[in-house]
Amino acid sequence: MEEREFEECIRQMQAGDKEGLKRVYQAYAGLIYSVVYDMTGQKEDAQDIASEFFIRLWERADTYRFGNKHRGWMLTIARNMAIDFLRKRKRELPVEEVEEGQPAEDVASQVIENLSFQEAMSLLKPGEQEVLDMKILGQMTFQEIADVLKKPMGTVSWLYRRGIGKLRKHHKKEQEVQG
């Protein structure tokens, strides 16, 4: 969706016309879901957050600053919602007791499987995560990302390369452990 079309949709939402929200949803539901799923690693959680995202977009349509890059604005909102969700979930997770007779190795492998994705993402600093989300999932150019983040393009490409390097290193370690 082009910037002009998105701004038209925002104007419709600001006027109370849900057709604008419908058009944005059709254009970006997959991207928003992907960004959130990438962070949570859980299909159901990603679906819930993505649904909540579009409700929030409807409620906050009046906060959009026209002339900005809309994809970056939306990805920032989605990313922040996923971070908030993960923080809340981390506080609410009950300590589960190991069932009697269940081998400790089984418990350990379950924990490792659930944490590997989150560990990989936790290796990245927030700036690296944001740049990777925008570049890979948002399909934005380094210049577009630099404009949205108000950072030099060299810094953006450096954050991207550093983040990718960390993920590759983590993946290599994972393979060595499994190998």
C-alpha cells in the first residue's frame, strides 16, 4: 500500500468509516502477524496480538502524523505490543512442578525448545530487533528505515549486520548442541 492510500485510509478511520481499517487490514495483516509471531514464537499469541493491533490502530488513528512512513509506524506499534505481551506473560508464568517419574532430561529439552527462539531474539538489542523486523518483514530499504528511526543509514546497516551476525552465531551453536 502506498503512503497516499494509507493516509486516505487513516482519514476514513478518523471519520469513523471502518472501510479504511478494512483496507489496511487486508494489506498488512500478514506482515503484522509475522512481526508478532517472530517475537512471540507462538501462533495463538501472535493471532491475539495481531487482532488487538488492528483494534488499537482504529483507536489511535488520530495519532498518525501524516507524511511519515506508515509501515515503520505500524511495525513499531506491533513490536511494542509484542514486547508488552512477553513482559506480562513472563510475570504471570507459574512455576510448574515436575511430575514425579518424569525424567529431568525431558523437562530440560522442553524448556530448551520453548526458549530457543526467545533466546535468539534476546541476543539482539532493541535497535537491532527493530531494524531486522523492518528490513526483513517490512521489506523496507535501509534508507526508509533510517528515515523512520531518524538514524544515519550507516548506523542502520551496521545494526542489521550485527543482528544478523548474532543470529547466525546462535544458530550455529544450536546446531552444534543438537549435532
